[in-house]
Amino acid sequence: MFAEDEARLLLDHVVGTGPGRLEELTARRVAGEPLEHLLGWVEMAGHRWSVGPGVFVPRRRTELMVRTALDALPEAAEVVVDLCCGCGAVGGAVLQGLRGRPDGGAPAPPSARVALHASDVDPAAVAHARRNLAPLGGTVHVGDLFDALPADLRGRIDVLLCHAPYVPTAAISQMPPEARVHEPVVALLGGADGLDVLRRVVAAAPGWLRPGGSLLFEVGDDQVAGALALVAAAGLAGRVVYDPDDDGPGGTVVVATAAGATAAGGRG
């Protein structure tokens, strides 16, 4: 985003507020605080989602995971889970996409039956996720990965979204201050190779997916080979989806699918 765009958003945000508010927010932005924390929202997939200080800000590149999930969901889907949900924007965007795309495209088949469960270990993120997902009928849990989910979801998940942290430990110090200083390290730190959390997720995923269900997660391009090895070791079929738009925000999503067939084909 260009400085002129940020300035316009801040000007719109302070309309009707007291004197000095613009100067305060500008100073905080110059000091490195994320624009989204100042505004109180982040845009993803055509919708604004509540976010605030101390909470991970989802990136535009993660919209690729949303689009891939919508393509992977079978017509008879019943359960979507957003693990490491942060503010809940990814799962919420998938649920909105099922109910009718905000860009004016043709709506998907009726999806009132689809239940969305989201979870995160960070109580601050969970508070925003509940604010974002309650109007959509989503249920948000707090806890560590699968431990936070209701046990009756085992073997029933059609699509498991997981925006797990995947930044290698040594790379944290090289990140911009917006992330390094103002976002929780638990949402960034992925261990020596960036795959520590994903190892746990991929290993446990087969017990939670229904036959033919898929786990989707984001990695860096240099982590693809390692991620696919984890997927194969868990007995899942892996494939990689890249952003097809060279001018877009990028993104690399791994899709890991359980053996078996769903009741119907995918949506796209």
C-alpha cells in the first residue's frame, strides 16, 4: 500500500474525532505500528475483519488459501475448521464465499449446513475471532491446535485450514517492525526450519479429516519440499497451489488430502 493510500484511510478513520487524533495515529504509524491495528480492521476477500494491537494481521497472499479451499470443498460439505485462526478472517472468508462471493460472482450452492469451527492459542486473537465469526454462525475455541476442538469433529472435517506460523527462528530478526515488534511471536515463530508447528498439525490431521477431506496450509517457496515430505509421511496426498497472478500478492498453499472419496465433487 502506498503512503497516499494509508493517509487517506487514516483521514477517513479520524473523521468526527477530537483534535490531535490524526497526529497521534500518524506518529504511531511512523513508529512502525501496523496500519490495520490503528484502523481496527483488515481487509481480506472483500470484507473488513476486526483486528487490533497484539494480534496477527492476515496478509493478502493468504487469499489464495481461501480460493483454494472454496475449490476443494465438496457440494455435501458439513464441517470447515480454521486452526491457528488468529482473528478468524480466513475461515470467515471461506464461509462468506460459500454463501455468495462479494465480488458479484455466482453464489455457491446453499451452505447453511456448513459448520465453521475456529481455534487459536492466543486469547487476544480469539476475542477478535469471536467478534468476526459470531455474526456468521461460526464457533470459536481457545487452546492449542486440535486440543481446542470438540472431540466429535474427529473424522468429520471436510476442509481443515491452518495458517500455522512458518517463519524460521533466524529470520524473525529480519522481519519489518510491523511484524517483529507489534505481532505476537507465537503467530510467527516456526522453529529452525519454520515447520515445527506444521509437523504437529500434519501428523494429527488424518485422524480429524473425513475420507477425501483436505488440510490446507501456507508455506514459503523454500519450504515446499519439506512440507510435502511431512504430508507423504502422514499418508496424505499432497499438491502445491501457487498464485497464478504474477502481479498478485503471491502465496504458496499446500493441499494434503486424505484417502477416500467425498459424497460429491468439488466446487471448482
